[in-house]
Amino acid sequence: MAPPVFRFAPSPNGLLHLGHAYSALLNFDRARETGGRLLLRIEDIDATRCRPEYETAIYDDLAWLGIAWETPVRRQSEHLAVYRAALEKLSALGLVYPAFESRAEIARLVTAREAAGPWPRDPDGAPLYPGDARSLSAGERDRLIASGVPYALRLDMAAACRRVAGLRWTELGVGPDGEHGTVPARPEAWGDVILARKETPTSYHLSVVVDDALQGISEVVRGQDLFHATSVHRLLQVLLDLPEPAYRHHALILDEAGRKLSKSDRSTGLRELRADGATPAGIRRLVGLG
């Protein structure tokens, strides 16, 4: 039987903080406990925010914590063609359409919809896509694309859900409301999520399921802030005929106000803590791993 495979997958758009350390250490500890493998993935598809110096800092901070990982490291920016192929497979199923509204236009549409009552929001609190790009004719879509109008490629969630029934996943950790064991997936709560943009042939949702499959990840250990997104990931896994990993969502490290840590908060950054004399053992104690 093959050993279990874990991964830590940070984005190099800032320096690591205590929350990242907690997740990385949990993955590292799980790999050691089970005789498994730990992979490191650099999720750098956002070319406008990701920087080489942050990627270098990730390697340095993880090594300082005593975390070892297999090489080579997978960098998403080097595999865009793989994500494009997955997107084309979904498109061939008739499940992808271009939407041409800007963020400002979407905000105005939501405001107009809410004049008639509350507009639905996704589990993260963002309003569901309010536009009607699905109703555009093929000719009108082609005209807009040819004219250079920016667009996002969205998943037709209703059509996708009609193809899949009884979606669920195995939760080895605990969800925000105590969910554990077999958890029903509800991807419809997210609406027509973005799968790619004109300038980038992938999104977090699409690339993470493709990478987890290609890297043979058997147990995804990550924060509870991604618990509900697992519904979208399970849907994409089924649509793309990808294997299903088990999931272990962990509690988040919060600041004094009870908020999720931010990369902009220097007081919880590993670099700042190291400069103030913190040790790897001390970081373990700070995140509750003793």
C-alpha cells in the first residue's frame, strides 16, 4: 500500500505568519506519524501579487521551523497548460461560459437586486454572481471576446449540479459547526464560481483540484476557512474524473480580536517573531502543538 501523501500549499504574496506555521506543522507531523510524504506546492497563479522574494522566504521559514519536504517543488505558474486542459474539458461538457461584467458592474447589479430584497451570498459572505451572461448568444460572446473586452470564465453551477448527485466528502477533522465524518457537499451555495480569467487560464478552485490529483494527495490538511469550498472542489473532482482525497480541516489561529490572521499583520509574522528571539519550539507552543 502506497504511503499517504500530504501537501502544504502557500501563495508567495506575502510573508508567512503563525497560521501558516500551524498548518505547515500539522501537515509535517501527519506525514511523520503515518510514514507518509510531504510535498510543497507554491500557488503562484496571481502574477500581480506573487513575488520571488516571498517564495524564497517561504523556503527559509519552513526550513527554520524544522520542516522537510520533497523536491522538486511544484510551482503552479509552470503548469498553466494543465489547468487550461481541465478547463477545456469542462467547457466541452457545456459547463463554462464567459461573463463580461467588471467588478464595479457586478457591485451595481447586486445593489439593484437588493432593492427588491436580500441577494444571496456565498459561505464567505460575497454576493452570488448576479449577471445574465449565460443568456448571451454564441455570436454575441464571440463579438465581445474579439473586441478585447475582459471576461471571467464561470462554471454554470446549476448545469454542473444536474450532472452530479449525492456529493459528499470524508472529513477527518472538524468543520466550523462541528461537522465530522461524511459531510454532504452543497456547491450550489457558491453560485457560478470563476474558473479562469481572460489573462489567467485557471483559478484557485480549478488548480487546487488538478494539482491534488496530479500529486497524488491522499489527505488534504488545511484551515477551516476552506471547509465550505470543499463542496466546489468535490464537484470539480467528479466532473473531471479526479480521485477524491480525504479532508482534515483544522481550527484557525486568530488574532486578539478573534479575526483570521493576515499577512499584513507584522506582529504574527514568522520573520518578526524570529527577530524578537522566537525559536521553532516556541512557535510550536504558540500554535498549541507543544
